[in-house]
Amino acid sequence: MDDTILEMRGITKRFPGVTALQDVSLAVRRGEIHAICGENGAGKSTLMKVLSGVYPSGSYDGEVVYDGKPVHFRGIRDSEAHGIVIIHQELALVPYLSIAENIFLGNERRGRGGLIDWNRANADAATLLESVGLRENPVTPVIQLGVGKQQLVEIAKALSKQVRLLILDEPTAALNDVDSAHLLALLRRLRERGITCIMISHKLNEITAIADSTTVIRDGRTVETLDIRSGEVTQERIIRGMVGRDLESFYPDRVSSPGEEVLRIEDWSVRHPTQDRLVVEGVNLRVRAGEVVGVAGLMGAGRTELAMSVFGRSYGRDIRGRLFVRGREVKARTVAEAIDNGIAYVTEDRKRFGLNLIDDIRRNVSAAALGKLARLGWVNGNEEIKVAEQSRRDLNIKTPSVMAVVGKLSGGNQQKVVLSKWLFTDPDVLILDEPTRGIDVGAKFEIYTIINRLVADGKAVIVISSELPELLGMCDRIYTLSAGRITGEVPIGKATQENLMELMTKDKEPVG
């Protein structure tokens, strides 16, 4: 049997005015984990959409050879019939259906008379959930799950099909370190069962740890394929292929010089919106001008819940505690009041909560502070364009025009638009929730540079991140959360991944 399960030969894909892929070739060995690397906009996801039939045969040039035979997929059903399953970066779940209903949507478990056998569906779903390490009742509506757990549901859904080639687009982008490690272990088990995996990821440490080989794509073209099993391929080597140059450091240098206290949170507690339990309990936190403060915690620790409750009580109920901005107690009972009091929040889910994907850059940038551009109730369109153009230049948003639709931008550029929107409010405190999730190393470096520029201008910045190296590389101090309570406050000079993880998994008793 041929050792090669997949070949993509000379793939070229064009959109109006743009060539997304130009003569891209790829070969994947049977039973391997093959990574695809490249900056945002390089064409990785487009290539996988060609393979999976999202872009049907005839809409691109080139040839796809699967199991030694040319294939012509007209859609997703065609590729799945051949055992090819893709999990997109943008999760394709129906929020108001249950986990089991989502897993078997279009592939229902039927009994006599063609009716759905719910007992079988729920039992099979429970088995799949156990295989991906998700301890949830199969009848739970997906909308009640966080983005990380939803990712695991997507993987369970893929495993429910007779998959031979599994494509994962940023599978760990929404997961913390523990859940990411669990997923990588799962991929290794799939490899042992003979299932081939193609993984798109910006987490180069994961790629070097798990992949057998990686193909690097830059500007829509194949650069090279590296054999990671040789043990000679480093993250720096992959980065050089991705960006065409060496990055001197993953994190830009910054001289820390914190000033006066800008934000103080005292004895902050929040109840779950639908359940009778505390998700944040007795939190005390402070941030000074010119300081980057990190918040670390495992999934479910309460990091996002804390941030959203502070930002205009946009999460939770029965919120108690005191909030101070520049020494003055503020109420911030709504998002508008939070903005008026100098607080801004960049959500972890930019596509769902941070952006209007069907509108242009101009209107997204101005959305949170239209009052600054309005007179007598009318927005000055010329000023709106000027503000957006200034943001485009300052944050290096890669687009020919601020009239471009945000949904068409790469993840890194979308994140810059979200940042632009909140920077236009001129906040004193900027809370960044997973600010580099799903973006490549080059865009990450640009985001880090923007953060450094903000603190140099005297802003107070809170960074919530599942990536401990990111917190260690960017922050002055790091708070750890476990089960909704602060379990530690560690100055960066004493912080390590080991002691942070120990605090993140600590019991509920608060520290001193």
C-alpha cells in the first residue's frame, strides 16, 4: 500500500482581486500528524477548504489525489463519504441544541420506523464525550458551554464519523494548557489507530512536540516541508520559514515603570447567571499605570467571568464588591457606564462578541464611542473615516481600505480592529481576554508591541491568557485564579510555569 494518503498538486485558488493560493503542493503520509504553518492570511485554511469540498471541484485549479486516486469533491458530504472530516476554527455548533443533537446532526441515530433513538444517541454521545475528556451531560445545551468545551464537542462530533483523515484548524486555540495537553494526547492515540491528522496551528511548541512533519505556507505559496521526526527542527526554524526572517525574540523588550494605582477591585463576588453558585468569590486585585498585570487560571477558574462582571456587569448576577478607578469608587452598572469610567474590555471571542463581521472596519472602530463623532445626533462620516484610517496606520491593519468588511480579514487583523475600537474610547484600563488567541507569531509580536506602547503611555493593562509563556513574557505581576478565588499574586521575577500551575490548581482557600 502506498505510504502517501494525500497529495495536493499545484492548487491555485482565486477570489475577486485576490489570489489566495498559487501553485501549492502538499503530500501527507498515511497515519502521520502533518502540521501546516503560516502567518494569518497565508492560505492555510483556504487550502483545507479546497481539500474538504467547502470550495468544490471546479472552483480551483490543480489536482487532489486521495488514496492514490484523483478526487473531485462537490461539497462536505462528498469528502466525508471518503472519510475526510474537517473541524473549522469557527465552530459549527447549534447553540440551542443539546450536545448529543450537535454531535449527530445530519448523522442521526435512528431506530424503528426511522425515528431518532434518543437513548442510543445520548449513550453514544456520552461515550464520545468520555473519549475527549469532556464531563458533561449529553442533553446539556451547547450554549451553556464555554468556547473550550465547545471545541471538544466538535472533536467528538468528528470522531462520531468513520474518519480516516481528520483536519483540525487551530484545535487548541480555545483551550488552556491542561486541555491542550489532553487533546494532543488524544491525537497521538488516533495516530496509533491509523487515523491521519492534518493540524493547522499557531502554537509552534505543540507542533514540534506532536507533528511528524510540517508544511510551511507563505503568501499563498508552499515554502517547504520539514521532517520534525528528525529532531532538528526548532520553533525558530519554522518561524523563519513562515515570516521569511528571524524573530529576535518572541516578546518585545519593555522597561517597566509602574505609576499610581489606576484600578482596584475589592471583595468582588459574582453568582452564575442561571445556577445558584458563586463563580467569582472575594477577589481583590489592583493595577497601576504603566503596568501589565496577568490573570492565569484553568478553564472554569472564573477569569472571563471576573472580567465581564467588572465591565459593566455584562456577566452574572448578585454582583457584590467595590470598584475604584484612579482612587474614585465607580458603579459601572452597565457597559456604557464602564466605558464612561475609563474601562475597556477586549473579549476572548472576537467573532461573537467583539466585532460586527458583516460591517466594515470604519464602523467597527467607531462603534464603542460614536458620541465622539456625533453632533446633534448625526455621525460625521468623514471624521469616522479619518479615525479608522489613523487606526489602520497606527496598528498596521493589513487592508487596502477601511471600507473592507471585517469578516474578510485574517484573525490577526480582526484582533487589531477590536483593539482599535476600544482604544478609540481612550480608556484608563484595558482588559485583554486571550488577546492573541488564534493568530500567528508575527501578528502576536505586533499585538505585544501595541500593549507595550499602551503601558508606555500610562495605560493600565490586564492580560488574561491560557498561555503561561505569554504571561511570563509580557507581565509585571501575575494573579492566579482557582475556583473563582485569587490563590496567588506573583511578581514576574519569581514567576515560573511550575509555581503558577501549582497556584492555579490550588484548593479554594484564599492565600494570606
